Amino acid sequence: MVSQTKQVALIVGASRGIGRQVAINLAKNGYAVVVAAKSTSDASKVNPFPPHPNSPQSTISTVEREIREAGGDATAVPVDTRNYESVQVMVERTVGIYGRLDVLIYNSGAIWWSSVENTPMKRFQLMQRVNVEGLYGTVQACLPYFKKNGWRGRVIVVSPPIYSRFFRGKTAYAIGKVGMSVLTKGLAMDWEREGKKNMAITSIWPATAIQSAATENMEKGMEKDLRKPSIYSDAILAMLESPVSLVNGCLELDEDFLRKTGVRDFDKYSVVPGAKPRRIMPAEFPDLSVKEQADEGRRVDSTKLRASKI
């Protein structure tokens, strides 16, 4: 086990695009990072290096090399988030190498935007397994190590605010992504109820389109509506540096959260210099709370019910 005084961040879905940028940014800011995803390669044979950040040549192996050559601390750990045993091994290896776990960032995701009729069952199942089930399993695997850390830690989830327009034209995708946001809300409530004052989970979503592998085939001229992934990594770093009370259970947008921290210059994030990328998210979101928010009625705990029957 490596002696480690740095904060340790496990970034799931870090082979390219946003995940890669988050890993690089956190490493630059003193974190030891574990970059996890399915894609691996022999990074020593990649030429030219570093590879294009949105290309298939960018893997967790090349991201590890990029960070290490820049003087940072990184380890690549392969994982298949559809397989809970693989997820458990990933978390165990993280703690085995660095001795602790402080931050989990779940960026792994499968995408298919179409109507219910045009979304095959296999595609639906893939999205649920990678998105909501993968997140749930990763959180479950990390919780014992947050407990060993005295219940101190942060979780960042790539999922959206909850609002009806998001379901339009991509219902199957939205089921999983909104489910991830429900986990953010629910786990935050668990921690608040249990008095875990040093734990926070926050969701983050882009206010404008972000340059990534998914945008590589955009029509010519559409680049003006893209921002660099650095806006996302800057927002995540700001979340990690914010008090628990300001971020726990929040469903945030990258731009809007950075504005809360005092950022006013967003021109530096535009892929096309001078362009003003079109905002793709609403300016305001519905309040999910109700008048009876504090009234839980007779709360049921299935673990206690089962124990009473044994």
C-alpha cells in the first residue's frame, strides 16, 4: 500500500472527453486520481502522444501517462460498470494502492436518444445497467471506505436536473439519467437524517453542449455552440471545495454553479473564440419539494422488518 496524504479521487468513465479532463484537472490541483473505464491500451506505443482527447486512441492508460508525465499522480484501473464484481475490484484496488478514498466521480454513461418505439430492449437494458445500475453499484462499493474514513467524502454524479422537457424524444435514456438524479436526492437525505455532516453527493449537467466524442460528428459550423470540457472540470473542482451544506443533494448545471462561486468570464470556455454557445438547458427548474416535505408518516425500514422476522 502506498503511503498517501493527498486526497484520492476515483473517476469512473475517464478514458476521454469530459472524464479525461476532470482527471487531469484534479491531478493538477493535487489529487491522486484513479482513472477507470473499460478501454485500455499500451500507452508507451501511442504515437503521436498525447492522442486526440475524443478519439478511441485515448484510453485510461494514455490518461494515466498524460498525468504522470505532467508530474501528477494517477493510476489506471479497468472496470466494467455493468458487472458489480468488477466494480468492487476497482474500488478495492483504489484503496489498496492509495490507502483511502475521498472522492467518487461517476461519469460513465451509455446514450441512445430516440422514441420508445425506436429504442430496442437491448439498448434500453444497456443504458440502465451502465447508467443507473452502474452508479448504484459503484456507490455501494465505495460506502464502506467512506465509513472507514470517518464518513468524510464527496460523490459527484453526471446526471441532470429533473424536469419534464428532458424526457422528450429520449424517454429510455431519461429513465436512467433521472434515476441517477433520484439517487443523488435520496442519498443526500439519508446522510442528513443519519447526521453524516461531512458527506455530500451532487449531480452536475452541462448548460451548453460540451465538446466530446459524442460531438465529433456534428455538422460543420456547429462548433460555435460547443464549450470546452474544462468548464465541467472547473465546476466539479469548485463543488469539491464547497461546504457540504451548499452542495449536498443539489442538481446543478456547470455554468450556473460557477456563477454562484463568482465566475463571470465564460468566453474562455468557447471552442470557437468569440462565439456565444447556445444554452440547451432551462433558466429555471421546478421545485421538487412539497408542503408536507417534513412529514414522513410512519417510515418503514425493510432491513428492520426482515430482522424482526428471523
